[in-house]
Amino acid sequence: LKPGIGYTAEDLQKVLPDGYTMESYEKSSDGESAQFIGADGTEIIWYVDPIKVQANLDTENAGSAKEVLIDGYDGIIIEKNGRINILWGDTATQKMYNIIGDIKMDDLLEIVEKLTG
């Protein structure tokens, strides 16, 4: 974690399993987004926004939604239509992180743990 900055797509790329490449990246004045594609065709999407942004999470007809603790902060994991969405906020950096993937929940959680560990 970079003090005052938080986690970045560059940090995420370092902990992704082998075979993932960054396909797109956008940076704004207060956040960023990136898309990574695995050699097997799986996709991981990364968003960072200011905490003040309201998150619209589509939980209608979700297979599951559960609360989780990530790096000491409250988060939520939603599984819907074969995609896993993990969202958590970090009050120290005032950032909200959202990672979405069409991989197994355990695999995506492992990536988040490596990122935040």
C-alpha cells in the first residue's frame, strides 16, 4: 500500500496469476479503471473511486452476497451470473476499490489478499 495513495492497477497487475495482460486502462483526476484478460479468456476488471462516490451494486437475482473484512475494512462479495464482484472501502486513503472477475470466488479473494497483504 502506498501511503496516502492506496492500491493501483499497477499493484494489482503484480499479483495477478501468470497469463493476465492489461487490455485497457483509464485514469481520471480521482480514480482509475483497468481491464485484464487471462490467457484462458477470463476477465478481471478493476475500479478505484473516491469513497464519496455512491456505489451501485446490482444484487437483484444475485446468487449470493456476503460481507467480508478486507485489510481491516468492511467489504462485500456478490456472485451474479458467473461473475464475482468484491467491493471495499479504505478510509485511510478515502478510496473505494472494486474488483470484478469471471473466475472462482476463492481465486479472486486470493488475488485481493495478495494485493492487500
